[in-house]
Amino acid sequence: MVQTINNEKKTSLSFEIFPPKKDDEFDNVFTLLRDLGKLNPDFISCTYGAGGSRAGKTIEIASFIQKELQIAAIAHITCVGFTREDLEKNCAALKESGVNHVLALRGDRPLSMTDEQFNNRQFHYASDLIRYLKEHTDLQISGACYPEKHFEAPSLESDLQHLKEKVDAGAASLVTQMFFDNTYFYRFLDKIRAMGISVPVHAGIMPITTAKQLGTTVSLSGSSVPKKLADIIAAYGDDKEDMRKAGIEYAVNQIRDLKEHGVDGIHIYSMNKLKTTTEICSQI
């Protein structure tokens, strides 16, 4: 369990994976997980699509991590497209599958959701979901946080107040959005500790191994790109292998610095890339 892991006074290591969009690629995930398990992570989390579009796959994968690999599993769960009935069914399926830990998120609005459906949703914020889960289930609950603030928040201070609501509602640990400048993370930690938020915080690290990632994953996250990383992309972006090596080195340097500062945990956004994740782990 995440809380127990951090009580051991060491920096934990964890990975995030996602279910493939195509069913015929699904079996490859179990091969990936067996190999990731050899890296001895403390836990592995599994995402799913907006509105729970891959919820069943997420539960199946999380169950495999928990039961077959004997590694703590965290299943992502979003509330934006869920009714209370949907949520109860999902939680029952988790329990039946032996998964007892969730990362509770608001989630992105499904493209198929109308304005009326969105405005009348039963769970508006992640804090609403966390509060409901705490009151109605015995699941362990983690929450998300944003070192540079959520892109929809008017200010970092208002975002931190919402984060405190999540923790007060029952989030027992936090996983950050990706960031590329550790200064933002340390500033964020100082601020939340001063507010009385004392739960473990796992630093989310995304290795940037292609220039294309800046136009997709990174731009959607709202994370800023420091000059040092931008210079790497400018220098190596057109060379696939050199860019991959430089991106790995950048992530490794970030993680080494975070470990030296004694952070609670390192959470690598693996993007289901075994080779990249393995190379990073071998250097940290």
C-alpha cells in the first residue's frame, strides 16, 4: 500500500500504464507488466479513458498486477461521466477483482457528452468523488495534484485550496502531474506542507523521447517547458535515437535530484514503453 511504502522512509518507485485502445493489442500489456514487474516497483497504476470508456480493461489489468504479479495496483477512476449507480458497479467490480486502491480523478469530458449532461453530472469535482468513496467504500484513495496548478484554476493558491479539500475528503496520498523543472515541485511541496497537507506526494516524471510529445501529451497537461529541455528538443528533435537518449538523460537527472531531496516517491509515466522505463531505472 502507498501509505505503508512511504512509512519505510525511502523514495518509492512506481509506474503508470494505460490499456491499449485496440483489443487485439491487449495481450501485449500483460507481457509488458511482467517485464515492468522485474524492475521491482512499489506500485503500478493503470489509467482509463474519459467517462470510464475502458473501465473494464483497467480493472482487469489492475487485478493482474495485484494478484499475478503481487505488486500493489492502483486503478484510475474518473467521475465526469459517472452516475452514482455507475460508480457503485465499478467499485463492486474492483472489490471482486481484488483491487482495493484507486486514484480518484475528475477526468476529461467525453466528446459524446452534451452540455446538459455535463452541467447536470452527479460528481462535479474530484473532491466530490473522493468524499463519496470515503463514505461508501473501504477503498484506499489517492488524488492528483498539479505543481504548476491545474490549467483551469485561476491561481495556484485557489488550486491548492481545492487540493486541501481533496485531502480533507479522504485522499491519503497524492500523485503529481508531470513537470520538467524540479523548482516548481519543491515550491509546491513547501506551500502544501505549510497548509497542513502532510500526505505522501509522488513526483510524476514523463520522459520526453520525441519532439512530437510536446505537441500532444505535454501541451494537454499544462506543464511548462524549461529552456534546457526546449534546447534539447531543438538540438536533437530531428534525430530519433539522439532525442530518445537525451530525453532519458533529462528524466534521469530530474529523478536523481528529487531522490537527493528525499521526496516520497517517483512515479514514472511509462507510456507503455518498456525499453525507456528500463533504461531510466537502470540509471537511478
